[in-house]
Amino acid sequence: MPLASAARLKKPANEPLVVRGEGLLSNASKGRRPSIDRSEDEKKRENPVRRRSSSVGRVKEEVKEKNEEHTHRVGDSSCDGCGKMHHGLLQLQYTQSLEQQIALLELENNYLKDHHQQQPQSFHPPPSSHPPPSTSQSFMSMPHSSHYPTPSALPTRPLWTEMIPEVRESPPSTGEREPRRERSGIDESGRREGRGMRSSDTELLHRLEDYSQKLLGLERKLKEKMRESRSKEESIHSLQSRLREIEGNLNAKAEADGQQKRALMEEILDLQRRLDELTPILAQKEATIARLENDKDELNAKMRGIQSENGHLQIRLSDRGREESMRVEAEEERRRERQRIEIIMREKETEIEAARSRDRLHIEEMTRLKREVREEEMKRNQQKSMIDKLTEENGKLVKECSRLSAEVSRLEIRAEHAERDNQLRHLEKEATRELAELKERENSLRIELTQTQESLHAEKECSALLQNQLKDGSSREGEIREARSRMERELEALHALSKSLSAENTTLRKDKVDQEETIDSLKKKMSDKDRLVYESGEKLREMEMKYENALARVDEESSAQRQRTIELEELGQKLKDLSESLPRSTHNSATRSSTSAAPAISSRSQEHHRSMELSHRSVHSRVSPCSLPMHTQPPFQSRATIDDVIEMTRSALGTIHQ
């Protein structure tokens, strides 16, 4: 690639490098001879690079060895007497190699900068000439995130440092050949020019060492990221196995839930059928209960009417009984009064008899007294006869006295008799009056008795009628009690049946609510499972689309890489043909550079092509859509790598033609 194109490709961050390269080229174009003087510090700095297995260190070692060989060849040619012409060819070759090296370093710097900017986001590894890992291995080992290659697929050396041609052949070396150059007549200005070229070369080597150290740091970071990705992929693989187990458990649970749902639906249908069968029976029982309650209300109303009528009859009967008892008491009082009057009459009769007996006694006493009087009179007559003279005067007195006594006695008797008669008359009048009153009262009582007997007879008839009615009412009441007890028993049975039915209905409702809740939870689980199935189907479709896109991309990349490999082989063949057509001095250096670059390029392209074919075959043979990662990533920018190699080869061919 020309210097102008290298200047156009550079970025602001690479300006010091390009300026030093232009200064180096300007020094080389002025005819100054490059000289490489290495100090002890530089050799110490080179030792770690040699100990490292990086590509830049190997390139530096190869450049050093080739520079020593070239100095030997240059010394031999100078001894042969063609130093100036060979010096010009060396300057031209060295200039071309430095231009190529500067362009490659700029491209490497740009790539590293871009890669460093993109690495925290996408973790793309640096480009490598090695093929990307086979998708079958990455997919089978890392089902979810095969974004990074395996450690075996990591680049062992950077791409651009491997592709750097051996540009260090042209500068002549110092050391053992310097006496030979002095003998060939090369002046001191050539040595100064060689030392300036060597210092610029050492500066470029130091920069290459810095880039190699940066690249090693990036490789270490890449390895750390790959270890992290592998750990994440292992965790993802374990989670996938666990997800498959959970899906199997969910499927088994879904089948069990379906069986339980079917059993619950059958039980619900059975309970609904039983409820439908019991509903008309319950309605019939409720209608019978309502009819019996109506009959009960009617019978209660009739019974209350009969009880009220019976109460009225009882009140009337009690009134009649009270009146009859009052009549009986009045009759008893009249009878007692009659007995008292009879007793009084008997007492009066006894008193009359006693008065009569007393009259008889008085009469007897009067007769006794009369007899005594007569006896006394006889005595007095006898005395009179005895005492005539003495008693003549007394005889008159005695007569007068007897007459007076007789009159007194007669008057007493008459008075007694009159008094007795008056008393008797008074008693008789009172007795007759009382008797008349008693007779009147008896007549009135007899009339009242007849009336009371008639009313009692009527009351007896009413009481008999009421008793008959009461007997009928009691019999009806017994029948009502029996019907009521029977109705109560039926009502209790119906109440117990209604309670059992209500309890069964409540249990059925509770079972229905529980079953509805179970059905709702099962429906929710089914909806969640449907949603999971839908999401997994969507993910599967996305993965299938990504799988198809990845396959198409792999096909495109493989076809493009085949084409670029063919182009690389053609360019390598052209490079060999052109190197054969160049002069021998140029031919030796160009052939060495081309033979060191072209086989590497062709071998890498063939290896890359073979790895792409293997990955494509493994993808088509063993990768299923379910094992694809969620975010596929194209290989290690192999297209850009091959394009850069093709462009570099073309630029090299252009410089060779120039």
C-alpha cells in the first residue's frame, strides 16, 4: 500500500506513529544508511518479549535473524563491488517494507481501539486467523450463550503481527560485518544513516512490543470473559435441566389436575342430579307443610271458637248453679224457718198444755182448798155447834170471810183464767198470724220452688245439652289433639327432613364453592401453563428463526470465505509469479517475504475454510433449534480479516509492480 493511502487510513490517535514513519521514510529517501544499535536496556526489554509466546516477539526474533542474514548477504555483495546499486535496492525494499509495516500497524491500532471500545458491550474477541469454534461444539456444550470460542480456539498469535512480512531484511546489521563494510569503502555517513534507521526501527519495535503487551492483556481479559461465560453457560445448562424437570413435573401435575378436574366435574354433575331429584320432593313437602299449616290454623280457629263457646256455657252453668244453690239455700232457710215455727208452735202447744195442766192443778188445788174449806167449814160448823155462843158472832165473820175468800179466790181464779185466756188468745193470735204468714211464705216459696224447679229442669236440659256438646267437643278435641299430634309428628319429621336437606344443601353449596375455587385455581394454572406454553412456543419460534438466520449467515459466510480463499490463493499465486519475475536481489527478499506470508495466509485460509465447513456440517447435522443460544453471534469477524488480507496482498502486489 502506498504512503498516501496509509496516511489516509490513519486516525488522530495514531498521528505520532505515522509522523515518525514519514520521518523515517524521509530519512531513508535522503540516502542515509540505516544502522541498528541496540543497548543493554533494549536487550533487557526484548528478553520478556522472547520469553512470552506472543506473535510480536516471534516476529521480532525472526526479523532480527533475517536482518543478520541480510547483513551477511549485503556484506558479501559489497565485497563483490556492487555496494551502491545494492544499497539503492535495499533502500527501496526497506522503504516498501516500512510502508507495509506502517499500514499494518495502523490497521492493527484501529482494530484494537475499536475492539477495546466494543468489548464491554458485546465481548467480541480480537480477530484471529484461526477458525472460529465449531457451532456444533459450542451449541452442544453451551446451549444458551455460545458467544465466545473455546480456549482451544483462541488465537495463539495476533492476526496482524502474523501477517507482517519480513521487512527487517533490508536494514544492514552491525557487529561482525562492520569491518567488512569499512573495508568495502562505505563512508561514515552511511553508518550514521544506518544508526538512525536502527533507532527508528528500535522505536517501532518498542511500539510493537507495547502493542503486543496490550494484545496480551486483551487476550487475558478475553480468557477471563470466556471463563465467566463458561461458568454462566454451565449454570444455564443446569438451569435448563432443572427447567426440563420442572416442565415434566408441570406436565404430570397438569395431567393429575385434569383427572381431578374430570372427577370433580363428574361429582358436580352427580350432586346436581341429586339436587334436581330432591328439589321437586322438597317443593312437594313444602306444599304439604303449607297445607297442613293452613288446616292447623283453621282447626285452631275452630277450637278457639269452641273454647270460647264452652267458656260462655261454663259461665252460664256456673251462674245457674249459683242461682240453684241460692234457691236451695233459700229453701233450706224456709225449711229451717218452718221447723222453727213448728217448734215454736209445739212449744206454744206445750205451754198451752202446761197452762192447762197448771189450770188443772189450780183447779185441783182449788178443789182441795174447797175441800179443805169445806172441811174447815165442817170443823167450823162442828166448832160452831160446839161453840154456839162463842161463835155466833164469829160465824157471821167466818161466813163473811169465807164469802170474801171465796170471792177472792174466785176472782183470783177468774183473773188467772182471764190472764191465761188473754195470753192464750194473744199467743193464738200471734201463732195464727205467724202461721198465716208462714202459709203465705210457704205458698210464695212453693210458687218460687215450682218456678225454680221449672228453671232447674230447663237448666238441667241446657246442662245436658251442654254436656252433650262438651262430650262432642271433647271427642272432637281429642280428634283434633290426635290430628294435631299427628301433624306435629309429621311437621317434626318434615322439619328434620328440611334440616337434613338444608344441611345437605349447605354442604353441597360449600362443596360447589370449594370446587368452583378449585376449578378457578385450575383454570388459572391452565391459563398460566397456556401462557408458558405460548411463551415457550414464541421463544421456540424465535430460536428457530435465529437458527435459520444463523444457518443462512453461516452459509453466506462459508460461501464468501470460500470465494475469498480462492481469491487469496489466486493472489498468492500471482505474488509468487511476480516474485519470480522480479530481479534476483529483490527476488530473494520478496520470495522470502511472500513465501513466509503466502503459505501462512493460504494455510490459515485453508484452515479457516475447513473449520467453517466443519462448523457448517456440525450445525446441519447435530444442532437442533432448541439448543441454539438466545443471542447468536457471528464468528470472529473472519470476513473483515480475509478482506484485510486480500487488500494487503493487493497492496503488496501493487508496490511490487511499482
